[in-house]
Amino acid sequence: MPGNDKRRGAVRKSGTKKGMVVGSGGQRRKALEGKKPTPKAENRFNHPAKRKADARKQAQQQRDKRRKESDNAGELVAGRNPVLECVRAGVPTTALYAAEGIDTDERVTEAVRLAADQGISVVEVPRGELDRMTSGALHQGLALRVPPYEYSEPEDLLTAARNSGLPPLLVAVDGVTDPRNLGAVVRSAAAFGAHGVLLPQRRSAGMTAVAWRSSAGTAARIPLAKATNLNRTLKNLKSEGLMVVGLDADSDVTSDELELATDPLVVVVGSEGRGLARLTRENCDQTVSIPMSSGVESLNASVAAGVVLAEVARRRRLS
């Protein structure tokens, strides 16, 4: 009808607005979707199976932690004879390990008895665990844990020597790489009244279980120190009034003529093969040789050290 703006399908009441359409918000569609797989019992919160799995995991972590600490706690001596020798010598140790079901003999019996007398823990472990601990070495069901050796500072050796009231006597080892030789040098140093043994930081044997055994336990009675630079340390000792004497098979002065024996002294022992290094020889105030029968090869480094130290001790007793 003309003039009438009302049209079919477009009728709207005056003053009303179109409101929001109320819907399901997608809930019906989500309800039709498939659900995720049911978690395993050990993954469900507070489920008994989960608590049990967590307990197993925590126990394994503790075992791994103890194993790592044990592996970093020093060195293992493996084998019945080596273990017994170390225990007899009084080598410091933290634990004696015996394989479960070990066939005992007199060595095992004595090692366990001595360990108990010395307050060493005797731990029984599965044979497979002992195999792992010793890296597959022939342990014969017995192993000994030797803790890392605690070295002194070079300055501490001189302080201890001066506090003794006697003329200082130190032994320096120049490149001895065989731990058995090092242990023997330490044994001689302790036997003949030295106040300490000085080692270079590099290219030298350390106080390992083998060295401990060779020293027959005397390493527990004489301090050892490591020098970052052996020649610099020798120079420092010379500035403190000590004389430095090196063992050299080519020297014209023999140990019988060692007049410096009663002075504050450092006796330097060279390596097994090449003897004294060039710089070390240059830092010596004197070099000495050992009088020997003709046709005989030079002595082992540790034997030579023992001979010269015995002469030093003899002269000091007579002075």
C-alpha cells in the first residue's frame, strides 16, 4: 500500500534490539569427539602402582648416586694377594669388598680379619657388581678401596722439616713414572730420615695403590707434595738455604765424597731411563754418582736413592 513502509518479513517492534544467540558453545560437538587413551596405572596420580613405580625410581637414583660417589672415591686394588699386601702394610682404605659366595682361603680370612681389626668396613657385594667396579679385572672375589692421596704443599714440607729441629732433608723425584719405583723411593726417604718427598705435577707417577703397596705403608708417615713447576720450586728451596744434590751416573763426585750431606739438603732422583732432565741438572748445586764395580749397569732409580740417602743418614749420625 502506498505510503506504508511495513513489509512482510521486515517487521520489528519499536525499541527492541536483536539479542545474543544462545547456543551450546560447541559442547555437543566436543561430546561427540573420541576420548584419549586411559593412562597406565603407574602414571595415574596417587595410584598405588604409581607410588610403587616412584619408589623404584627413587631407589634406583640413590643406587646410581652411591655408585657414582663410590667410583669417584679413589682407586680399587683387585686380587687376593694385592689386597692382603695392602691391608698388611696398613694402606689407608675405606672399604674391603668381598663377592657373595666367595670361596675362602687363608688370604681371604686374613684380609677380612685384618680389615676388621683396623676398623675397615667389609662389604659383601654381588659378583657382577664387583666385576663392574673393577672394570673386569681379575679380582678373585676381593677388592680394596683406596681413597685419593692428600698431597701437601711444597712449602709445608720445608715448614715441617724446620720444625723437626734437624737440618732439613727433602727428596725430589724428577720424572719417575713407575709407581713401584715411587713407592720404593718414599720407603727409603722415610727409612733414612727425610722430611718429605716432592713430585712434579706432570709426567710423574702419583701415590696410587701400587705405590702405596711398594712403600710398605710408609707413605702414611712422610708427607708428599706436588710442585706445579719442579725447577722453580728447587730454586725457591735454594733461596731458603737448602743445597740441591742430583743423582747422576756421569758425575765425577761420588756419594763417598758427599760433604754436603750434613747441610740442609734436597736430594733429586732422576727418571728410570734418562736420569735428570737438563734444566733440573742445571739447578743442582752438585751431582753425585754411586761407586760401583766395573761392567755393572746403573742402578734402578729407587735403589740409587736408597744408597745415597743411607750415606746422608750415616754422615748426619756422625756429625
